[in-house]
Amino acid sequence: MKAIKYTLIAAAIAASHTGWAAVPIDTTALRDAVTVGGIQAHLQALQDIADANGETRAASTTGYEDSVHYVVAMLESAGYDVVIQPFDFPYFMEISPAQLE
């Protein structure tokens, strides 16, 4: 289970600019904790969330909300203090079939 937690953390670190740090950081333990199995477990969990929510995790859907809760739970179990910041997400959704006029 620890490998699963570290996989999510590794993704966050990889997305940051830690490679430009002035002081070298030994990331061996973190890199060793990221496994193919851990990545696949997270992917499966996210797919399960989509499957339970109309095959989607798109923004403004319950699948998205459930995905957020999953990621928050993983980060908190790894010791992070998580803050969810709301933001506006304008989007277009067609609510009726198109009609030719």
C-alpha cells in the first residue's frame, strides 16, 4: 500500500521543477517506491471511479468529485495537509438535441 501512496507523490514531484534545485536532493527512496504495480493500482482506482459515475471523471461531474476525494485521501495518508481551492470552470453543455431552423 505504501508503494501506491508514493506513486501519487512521485507524480506530483515529477510535475514540479525540482530538477532545477540549487541543492541536490537524493530521490533514490522515492524513485524506488514508484512501481508499475503501484501506478496500475492508481489507474484502476480512477477507472473504477469513472465506471461508478457514468463512465466519466470530467470536470463538474460526480466522477470528478469522487476522483478529488481519492487523490486527497492518498495525499493525506502520505502526510500532506491538503487544501481544496474552488475555481470557476466555464463550459458548454448541450441540454437538448440540435434543431435546424
